Amino acid sequence: MNNKFLHAVPINSPIQIKVENLDQFYNLAPTSIGLNYFSPQMAWSPTKLAQAASYAISIIDYEASGAMGVPFVHWLALNIFEPYIKFNDSKLNKGNLYQGEHTASQYLTHPLVEINKELAHNQYYAPFPPNKNHKYEIKIYALKHKISTNRNLVMHLSDFERTIYDAKVLNMGVFYVNSPKLSLDSNNIVVESSREYDNYHLFKAVDNSYHQIEDVKVLNIKQHIYDEAKLLENTKFPKAKIKIIDSSSAKSYAVMITSNHLSHKFGVPLVNFAQIIDKANEQRIKFKNSYGLRADLTDINPDLYQPLVDDLLILKDKDARYKGLYTIHVYGLDCELSELSKTSEDESVAGMFDLISKHVIAYTSKLFK
């Protein structure tokens, strides 16, 4: 594949990503949505100064939270040794790629979606947004160290993220694509809604370019892990302490914190926090976390954590893998909260993406313990 259009980038600059066959509204081609499970062709800029041992890719729909209360994992893949993926590599290159479980995997102990039993559990799972057009996050990781893979083991999101964390991420890049709302007619034929919509790109720059935020830290994550006893004894809950180091001109930040410690059970990351925070005055627009949208994610009485459904909340679970990782995603916006041009009726993180579309000028995400 000719990748000359993407030049090598320094480690501190985001990886540039190009996805083939997008239309002007950044919609994926019909061959990669609905009931067509052909992974899209894409290429990305190699990492300069330090040679990446390999690359990893994830495709996740966080806006699925508006339809099913949690995000949806569409593809996880390791063992990529060139800065590109060919069309349908998820199937055609199955012998080389090490692919993880998508959200409809048959290996989940508590599936949240109907399983397509005819589809392999560890391959690209095509978008099928049922309620509106969705944005899909494509993330490329450049890894410093080689990874050892045991193909006899099922790889959930927690295993995927632990692997890339241990392999040391040299650099990463993110690119958002779309799919129109889809439905099935009486003959089970896929019907597309309009492929034209106003908020089709998340970043202000139409080419998805952005300033890479230098660093971000969550300073008190452990204070926000609760069991039933801790919830009963608290009358005043601490606020999330987030430190953002950013040299861009962002006036406010949209922040999302997700966790993977239950991905082997549910097949999804949980959204633990989603807020837009004004840089000048700390005013906030809050959105519900996954526990606030789906009480069936925990055995804890929802009345106990009701004050925290739109704040940072991590609930202990007997099935949790406590060696799991958190991810903080930060989107720097070109405007103050008062300047956001519309409101969203969606209380989930999908509503946050509605509000910040076309305003994002800076971005970073970071895995942390």
C-alpha cells in the first residue's frame, strides 16, 4: 500500500490517520457498516525518531451509550507491523493479526446485546447505529516493545489495553468516522437514513487535525471507588481532581474517564465520568455515567449512588479485574461553555459529543492505573 501521503511524525505529535472510501460527511463505506463486516482500509504516519516495534488499533463507539447505556467495542487488533491495514484484513489477515473480543462476543458472561452467532467473536464488527448517526473512534497506538501473544487465550478490552500499556505506547493518534442511522425492513434488508448531517466531524479542523495536549492526570481516582458500605457512610462526596497541561488556546475541556475492569463480563468499557469544564470559572455541564444509565451493571442499590450518577463513580464488583486500567480522554474546545451553540437532550456521553462537535482543537487520551 502506498503510504507516501503520511509523513513520519515526532513522538510528541499525534499520529495522522487516513481512512479510505469515506464520503464528504466522513461516513464509512457501505461495505463496512450494517451487515457487511469488512474492516475498512486505512493508513497512518509512522513514528519518527524511535522505531515502533508494532502497532495496535481499536475502534469504539462511545455514542452507543445513548442507545444502550454503554459504549460498544467494534474492533481490537494487535500484531500490526506496517503503518497500514488493508481492506477486510480482519478476515483475510486473521492468521497474523491478534484480534480481541467485540461487544457482541459469545464469550461474554453477561451479554448486553443480541449475539450474531454466525459471526466470529474476534473480528471487526460493523457499526449499526439504531437511534441516530454515530461517531466511531479509530485509535492507532505505536508500541515500543514487541508483544507476546497466546492465541489460545480470549483477549478482552482489559487484556488489549494491558498489553499495549506494558509494551509502552510511543505515540498514538485518533480519527473519528461516522455511520448513518440504520434499521432493518420487513425483509431484513438494511435501510440507511440520510448520510448528510451537520455535526459530522468532531474536530474543528475538517481534516481531523488537532493539537496534542501535553499531559493529563487524575489525582484522586482511588477516592472515587465505592462499595455499599462506603456509600452508606458518606454524606459529602469528593470532586474529581483533574490536572490538564495544555499549551493550546482551549477555553474549556470535555473530559471522559472510562474503565476496563469489567470488560470480560460485559464486553464494554464503562463510562465513569463525562463533563465539560470551563477553564476560566470551573463551571460544568454534566452527563450521566454508565451506572446512571444502567442499574443492571451492579448489584448495589442505585439509591445509594444516585448523587454520583453524573460525577466520577467506580463501583466495586466481585467479578472485577482490579488490575484493570482507566483511560482519561480530554477534548480541548475553542469556546467557553456559554458559547456552545446548542443543547442536547441526551444525558449520556453521546450528548457530550453532540455539544462539542466542530469545537475540538486539542486532544489526548492516557491509560493509567
